[in-house]
Amino acid sequence: MTGTDTIFALASGAGRAAVAVLRVSGAQSGTIVAAMAGGLPHPRRASLRRLRDPASGEVLDEALVLWFPGPASYTGEDSAELHLHGGPAVIAAVGTTLVALGARPAEPGEFTRRAFLNERMDLTAAEGIADLIAAETEAQRRQALRQAGGALARLLESWTKRLTRLLAHQEAAIEFADEDLPSDLGASAQAGAAALRTEIEVHLADAGQGERLREGVVVAILGAPNAGKSSLLNALAGREAAIVSARAGTTRDVVEVRLVLAGIPVTLADTAGLREAADEIEQEGIRRARRRAEEADLVIAVFAADIAPDAPTLAWVTPGALVLANKVDLAPAPVMIGGVAPLPVSARTGEGLEALRTRLGAEAVRLAGAGDAAVLTRPRHRAALSEAATWLAEAEAADLPELVSEALRAALRAIGRLSGRVGVEDILDVVFGEFCIGK
């Protein structure tokens, strides 16, 4: 990809529709659109135009044309939008003409990548736009909109300004030691580094809430064979996602269902029953069940109310687990299981299921969060800030002024990589490869 090319892509959904929006961006946008539309409309004002193929004079479509001269455009370049009739033949004919006039189809994420390169947004805001496009729930939409709107970018900018000021003071203390400067400049810089490190560590200690909300909370359902795990999964999903049978060991692999609870995307994973396996296939299923539980954000330990609690499932009754007594239509729920008061449910009759959904929704909100603060939404955010915090700790502990200065400079570079202002060439393809064509 080169920024000198003029690019185009369909910004609306693929397939037949009433209207199709085709975006054009690049230095030749004005020339190309004017040739097709008989001139450019007033900036940012929709104009009904008859689009023609300049070579043949053939009318391609009657469309609304909008012109956005740079830098006041999404990409920062001269750009246009063609609101066409949404038939595939119309889109194909206009695209063919654009290619003939010197434009080329855009790559995934190329419009937003150009907006980043033209400093219309930082890298975290660009990632927020990708998340906004992919948002499935209201909570995800709100988080993505905050990030796309610059919430994280503004936080990083404030940290960058503070760190730049600390570095300037430290450099002044080194370079102008003989001048009449305050004697505590160096100590003040180290104290400032300590305060900033504390703030960054607060964001790092959020238990990955931003990532959980973006990707969804994973809940693993564990229990002995015939404890009713698959029936419970089906009842919560509202459909028969897992096979239910009276025969023990029916579930051999992990069966997953995705649903939304309290506005948070949740993946429920039904797993093989925990017991001494009868064959190697069941052994593998149990191994996968335990691994899924170890990786999950929340474990539901399911016990059958009419059977004594089994030892393999009791091992998963921890302070963070949700304990269920299923099949209360057959027997009363035990008062305690493994020192925890279980939630009584019946997957067969539906008793207690609404209370379970409410509890799961509350747990999902607790794990994923849904506040208004700027949050970290990707592993690379966490890695960059962890590096910055490490360097700030180095600055606090350094004995020599030069080492303090170098540590502060390294911390500044780490935050700069997070915002995309320094040293991000190697990750741009990864970030913008997540985007759809036309964005």
C-alpha cells in the first residue's frame, strides 16, 4: 500500500440493497469524481448527479455525491462518497470506471490506516473503530465508542506530557548543573516517575476487564457425568446445543454456546464429565475439560442434588467458582457443598434458572466491567504499559542522573509505541489487518 494511490471501496454491506456507499480517497479523488459527475459538488453537501463513464459517455447511475476536501476528511486526504443504487451491476460498473480513471481497490483497513498516518487519530482510536464495527452488545459498543472517541488516547497524551516534563527537568539538572536552578530537580523527577508508575499500575491491575468485554467472558461448566451439565447449557441457551442422554460420558469434547448476559458477551462451555475415564477418548475429553476450566474466567461446578458430591468436581469448588445443585426436582438441594451454599436449579423444570441467569450476568459485569473509564482492550496495550512501568521503576531506583534520564526516555518510548507515535511499523499490518474492506 502507498499513500500516493487513490483508493476506493464499498463502505456499506455486500449484496443487493437499496443504497450502496462507495468511498474514494487520495490525491486524484477530485479529478476522478469530477470526471464522472460533471464537476465536484460543494464540500460536505450531498448533490444528486448523473455518473458517467468519461470514455464512452455511458450513464452508470444516478447517485448522491459528497465531496470532502482534505485535510478535513476521515482519512485526512481529499475524499468522496458515492451513494449509488445498491445493485451488483451498478457497483461493478462504477468500480470498473474508477479503475480505468486511475484508482485501485482498497486493502482491508486502508482508509483508517491513512487516517492514522495523516494524524487524524492515534493507534488506540483506530483500534476502537475496529472494535466498534465488531461490537455485538451494548456494553461492547459503549467501550469501543469511548476508545474510538479518544478516551484512551487522551489518557496516554496526559501521561506523555507529564513524562516529557519530568525528562526535561532531569536533563536540565544534568546539562545545567552549574546554573542557578532548583537543587531538587532530580529528586522531583524521580518522585514524579514514582507517581506516574503508580497510576499506570492501577490500570494494569484491572484484571483484564477491557479485554474480557471486547472478547467475551468464558464460563466453563464442570461436573460429574449425568450431573446435568448439557441440560443446563441447553436451558441457558434456549436451544439444544449439546446432546443429552442418560448414558454417562455422552459429552466427550467441549461444546460452546455464545449468549449475552447483562449486556456482556458470554461463552458457555459444556465439558466432559469428571471421573476415572474408561477409555482414551474419554481421557482426552476430561483433559480438555480441565484445561478449559483453567483458562476460563468463571467455573460453574455442577452437582446433582440426588447424589453425594463427587471428589473430582469438589476440587473445583473455590472462592471464585459458582456452585450449583442441579436436579432439585428429584431431591432437595444440600445446604452446603464444599463449604459453599449452592444455587438450587432444575434444568428439566426451569426452577432457579432465572436466578442463575441473574447471577451469571452479575458475574459477567464484575469480570468484564462496563464503566466509563478509559481501559486497556488489547494485550499490546498491557505489554507497552508494563514496559513503561518497569522503566519508571528503574528511574526511581537509579543512583546516577544519567541513568534516571535514560529510564525516563525509555518509558516515554514505550508509551509512544502504544499510541502509535514511535516505532510501530512492525505492528501496523497486524492492527489494520483486522479491519473490513471499506474501513
